Amino acid sequence: MRIVEIREITVPISSPIRNAYIDFSKMNASLVAVVTDVIRGGRPVIGYGFNSNGRYGQGSLMRERFIPRIMEADPDALLDESGENLDPHKIWSTMFVNEKPGGHGERSVAMGTIDMAVWDAVAKIADEPLFTLLAKRYGNGTPDKRVFVYAAGGYYYPGKDNAMLQDEMRRYLDLGYTVVKQKIGGASLDEDLRRIDAVLDVLQDGQKLAVDANGRFDLDTAIQYAKALSQYDLFWYEEAGDPLDYELQAILRNYYDKPMATGENLFSMQDARNLIRYGGMRADRDWLQFDCALSYGLVEYLRTLEMLRQHGWSASRCIPHGGHQMSLNIAAGLGLGGNESYPDLFQPYGGFPDGVRVENGYVTMPELSGIGFEGKSDLIKVMRELAQ
């Protein structure tokens, strides 16, 4: 068997929303199809992948470096020991040929997107859900098909007042979510506190709010917010400062003893390791948000999980950024703590397969081959247009 072709297209996911750092008015993403010569049901098996929101599409890097390296390799060198399926680790190593260590930047997004498509193809060729394959290969053998999810929203939006913010959060709660998240740092502290109070007013017992500063704050501002947020029982205080400012994160723990979260903008095992070594993160309460689609893919994520284990962290403290089905499969197969979800945004790429519902903060994974993209009708339509 072999990879016949790898296709990429840059697609818009623009929206008039903004967080504390960027607006999404010109945001796009890469959509990838890995076409194989394996035939199932009269059709070739095709793996699909895309990068998470917040980072732009990386088609030029894929077309100039990573796709040619795969296509120029000996096809047999990309197969597993059985010779009947692709080996994602070998493909990853092929993509990384002639790449220097460090400086991860956008290439981690390009590789992570292709890696997602490769794993989708691998699980489809094996004719099983990716979460089942992962549990067998790297987990305890039995996936946990119930996965915690939270609703990410609460962006700043032109003309959006607190009543509209409350309506948004009510919609998420009515969908079955028990944890909702809103943005902070894009307004004054006083205004953000009023926005937080407004959301807390609509929450019931057992429901919680998380807040996300998207790396906006310097140390003094991060501390100022930490002191103000300490009055609340928040699910977490997310990404207060620059993601690579480990000292800021380490100092902040002295002013905020409740759960914090960060990691979505760390794009390698090495950067994640530096966070664990120097960022003062607490394994008993804090959350790690590494996103495989932005950080070289699942092959690298497996290295990150092993690093966490060596440092005394449980995979259950990981709730990835991105809101995509790839991380949802990883959560079910490898025992992560859950996954982000975007009920209203970045469609058709976010969300769940058709018919999957959130119940008391959890979704149950459907038995779909691969990542499960074929079960989401609006998404697979776009994907098949690329493949055809």
C-alpha cells in the first residue's frame, strides 16, 4: 500500500469576534487530505486533517517542504511492520528530515495538520475508531467513551452587551454543558469583572465558569487580575501571560491558589517540558492545554504525555485547546481530562458528529471509523470536495 497524493487547501474561518490579543476577521486554516491506494466500499481510504483556530493555514510550508518529503520517500519506508498500514511515526520522521531543532513556530502547525490526516487514514485502514486504536496501542486497552467537554465562547463582539453574553452562555448550558468559558483581558478589569458577574448570575449549582486572558497580561496585570478573580470559584484562570514566560506563570501561583490553565501555545514536547520544569504548574489542580494539531501532531503529543508521566503528572490533567475531534479521540483513548468545544464558532470544523449530544457536561463517542469526520455531514462535505 502507499500514499497516492496529499492535497491541501486554505479555507476561511473568519469571524468578527476577538479575544484579548487578536481578532478573527481574517483567520483561515489548512485542510488536508491524505489519499491512499487502499480501497474500501469502492472508494479509496482518505485521511483528513485541519489545524486549530488561532493559527493561520500553513499551505506554503506543506507544499514546499513536508508534502514533497513524504511523496519522495520510498513508500515501503512509511509502512508499519505488517506492511499493511501506514506508520505515523515513520511519516513524522520523514517530514522532519533537514529540520533543525528549536524554533518550532508555524512548522509545528503544518506537520500537526498532516499528522492528523495520517492518523485518520491509519485508523480507517484498521477499520476502527481512532480512540479504540489509541487505547490498544498506547493506553490501557479500553477507551473511556464518555469525554468531558466544556463550551468555549464569551468573545468580545461589536455591540455585544452583558445581556447578550448571558444569552450566549444560557444556550451552552441548555445544550448540556456544565462548564462555560469567556474571554477576559480585552477590556478594563472593572468591565471584565462585570462581565464575569453577569455570567455567574446565570449559572446553577454544579455549573462553573472558566476565564481566558489569551496571554495578554504582563506580570503586574496578571497579579492584579489574580487578586480580583480570587473572590470567585472559577473552573480555571487561563493563560494570563505570554506562553513562554514561565517565570510569570511561576510567580502567579503565589497570588492565585485556585486552578490555572495554560499550554495551548506551546508547540513541542520541549516547550511543554520547560513549562513543567519552570512554570510552577501544580499537578494537583492546574490544567494543561497542549493542542496536537498545533504542536507537530499526535506523534509529538505521545512524547509530551510520556514526559508528563516522568514528571509525576497524570494525562487526566490535560484538556486540549482546539475543539476538534482529533483531541476528542485522544481524550477517549488515552485518558485525558476532556476537550474544548466551540458550539457556535469555527464551523464546520468544530463540534461533534451528527447526533452526538452533550449530557451533563459529557459526550459519548460514536463508533465511527477513523477520527469520525464522516459522521459530521457539514464537515465531510467540505473534506470530500477537496479529495475529489
